[in-house]
Amino acid sequence: MKRFLFVCTGNTCRSPLAQALLKEKRPDALVKSAGVYALPGMNASGGTLEVLAEKGITLDHSSNQVSEELLNWADIVFTLTESHKATLIKQFPAFVDKIHTLKEFAYDKDIEGIRQQLQHHYAQLELKQAQFLQEHKEEIEELNRRTDLEAKKQLDHLTKALQNLIKEDRDAIERLENLMPCMDISDPFGGSVDVYRRTALEIEDAIDKMLARI
């Protein structure tokens, strides 16, 4: 079993929840948690402890600041948001290969088809733009040197022609981006117990899929 490290902001809400929930599901797992901006020595939040207690889970927790030592210890690092991931990679670039958002890792197969389609349409859009601008390069340069109304009309016509050329790819990109799930686990800090329950459900679902993948 791998050594898991969960990372959130203050290491009092989401990452302790994830740590405790994974440990409950896999008692043999080695699991720790930390925060990118944690104040060391803080207990888990009341909402976290209450939600875990409802599941019959007790947690003796003291917050930790993420460190090179912890990253060295872990086989895999799961951040709770894309922002946490970006912060870790910026601060500890040597560990980039082991850092993932929890949802990104868990749902990778579910979104791979969407990601591939997006890459295709982005590439097509860039190619069509480049080809159009190259084909009309001299014409555009000449029109840009002119200040008369007719030149402006012709430039507007070329702009609309380019927009029409890439419209299919632009529409596909917008549709596919709307299908992409958010890779962040919602932050329950300051919320009601119900908010913490919803966050716990998000984490549990992602952990279940992560374990199935591993």
C-alpha cells in the first residue's frame, strides 16, 4: 500500500477529513495530511470532527505545514484544489511527478475523452487562424496602412471571415469546457455541518474512485 499525503490550505478541514476517511476505508494505508499555509499545532475544525463522529470515526489531529520532508515521505500527494497543486509545484518542483489533485487522479478516465476532444479543437482553431492570417498577410498589412473607411470595412470583413472559419471549433470548445468537472473539493471552512457533510461526500466519492484506480 502506498504512503498518501493530503494537502489543503490550513490542514484543519479538508485534508484531515480525507486522511481520516481514507484510513477508515483502508486501515493498512499510511496516511498523513498537511497545509500549504497551516499554523502548526491546531486541532481539526469542529465541523470536521462532527462529520467524522457521525461516521463513528475519531481523529486525533494536529495541523502541519507541508514540507520537503513530508513530500519525500509520501509516495503520492493529493491536493484538494488545483490552486494547492500549483502552489506545491512552484515551491517544490522536484516533486511534480507525485503531486495530483484528488479529483484529477480519481476521475482521470472519466474526463480523458473530453480532454482529447478539447486538445483536437484547440489545435484546429490555432491551425485555421495561422493559415488564414498567412494567406491574407499582405492584404491585411496593406489595409492596416490605410486609414480610409473602405479599408476599415475590408478589415471588418476579413475579421468576420476568420470568425466564421473557426466558429465550429470555438463552439465545440465552449461546449466541452462546460462538460469538464471542477477539479476542486469545496471548502467547508466557516460553513454549517451540512456543508461539511457535502464536502465529506465529495471526498469519499473521489477516494473510492482513486482506490479503484490504484
